[in-house]
Amino acid sequence: QLHRRIRPVGQTKVTADRDRSLLAANINDPADVAKALANGAQAIGLFRTEFLYLKAHQLPTEAEQFRAYKAVLTQMGEKPVIIRTADIGGDKQETTGAFDDQMNPYLGLRGLRLSLTHQSIFRTQLRALLRASAYGKLSIMFPMVTTLHELRVAKALLDQERIKLLSEGVAIGRLKVGMMVEVPVVAIMADQFVNDVDFMSLGTNDLTQYLLAADRGNEQVADLYQPENPAIFRLVKSVIDACHDHQIPAFMCGELAADPLAIPILKGMGLDGFSMNPAAISYAKQLIDRLNTRRMVTLANEVVTMAADQKQVIDFVHQATANG
Ligand code: PEP
Ligand code: MG
């Protein structure tokens, strides 16, 4: 009976604005921007900055980082760019030797946890981002946020660096601050975080592995790694609702955002932005343009009441969307 307590999707007002969905690109390197633009990206929804650490033998300097961030922002011009602070750890093992190995990397020091443990390295990245903010429409996003305290510490460090740079006479643009929603506790408690951020972005790759306790890279449990499980959709919906209740946008940058089966459901839930591999954008756009939002709202409402297996969702959406 749990679903009865879940507010129907239709209660989230579908506005004209909400009918338009931002289609954005996930990139790993400034060189990917050209591909993103060529594929019609309206924004960079996720710039994974780990590339600076993953092949390097030493930590990237502030100047190196600044160049990389500025390169992305200037290429994007007026279009928004979300740059995520380093999400090192888990599947993204760095090579600089600056951080300890973790016995259980997905559950250890990774992402923002690692940044807050190594604050001088984190401050360097924040300074590079702040400097770059003068060159475009920048949003900074924190990965793997687990507690409100972590988020507030990260924001305080950002403020401290902003004040220092301003006192040095450095130009800083207006920037937004957002967080990834990829740790289950944050998804469940999203309403407690919305006042502290300008936007949220759902990281369904990690959210799925943590919710189903199935390693995202382990083929032996691939059948349990179910991004289309109804539990994911329920949680995603509650995060979108929490964002909309506080008038902030809800984006998604996990693989689910590019999944043709999930797109109608997510659209029905009012997701504001879909960020994906550049190569997936044009198909997703065609699909979204074809969708009748009202029908998708009905579809989304059905999915959140389903039993905990993704096969039911898959069969249902196939059937419901078969006739266009
Ligand atoms: C995610 O977890 O869904 C995500 C977008 O981040 P990454 O894949 O980089 O962990
Ligand atoms: Mg992630």
C-alpha cells in the first residue's frame, strides 16, 4: 500500500515551461564540447572533471584547471554549463597517487567526501572554477553528497574562496550551485536539501547501484542492476516533486536520462533537463518532441504504483507507447 502515500504525478502542475525540456550533454573533456554542440546540446549538464586526475601523474594545478573550465565555457557561449567537482573514487580511480586506496571504493572516500578530506586540493578546484565563471554561464555541482552538513561545508569553502579572489581583484561571474542526487539517503530526504541549492541533478548510475545493492560494473549482478526498477522511478518522482515544490529545476545526468523507455516516464514526471552522452541527444529529442505530455503524466502515474520489478515497467511502457 506504500504507493497510496505517494502523491500522484498529475499534482505537479505541467506548465508551458515544463513542457520544454532542456537537452544537455555529458562530457569528460573540453574536446567533447564540439561533439555536444554538433549533436544539438542546449547545455552541458555534466562535465566530469575527473579526466584531469585520471590519467595524470600529478595533481592538476589551478591554472591547468582554469584553462579546461574556461575552454568549455567559452565554447558554450550563452548556453549553461554544469561543471561537477572531482568525483574521484569508485569506478574512477585516479593515478596521481595523492589519495589512499579504499578497501570498498564505492562506499568509501569518494566524490565530495574525498574533496572535504583533502580541502587544499578541493580549494584549488573551487578557485579555478570561480575564475572560469567570468567566461560563461557556470553552475558548480557537487557529487556524492550524503549529508546536509557536507553540502554546507562545501558551499562555505566556495564562499571563502570567492571572497579571497574578489579581494585579489579577480573577476567572478554569477554562478549557480547544485548537487547530485545519487546517494539514496539524499533522494529520500531531498526536501531537506532543496533550500540550499539552485538545482538538483539525479545520478541514476550510482543511485541504482546503491538502491539495489548491485555494483554498477559487475557483470555477475547485472540482472540486479535495474535502472528501470519501479523503486527508482518512485524515488526519482519524489525528488522532482521536492524540487518543484521549492521552485528549483530537477535534472538527470545518469544513463537513465537517455533511455528511450524511461524518457516518456521522466517527461511525465516533469523532469526539467535530460543530460546524456552527446551521441544520444538527437534520438532523445525526436522522442521528446513526439510525446504528448498529458499522456506521459498518466504513464508516470502508473509506473510509480508498480511492483518491484523492472520487467513490468518495460512491458507496460512498450505497450503504452507502441502506437505513438
Ligand atoms: C551517476 O552516478 O548517475 C552519474 C551521472 O555520475 P557518474 O556516472 O559519473 O558516477
Ligand atoms: Mg555518480
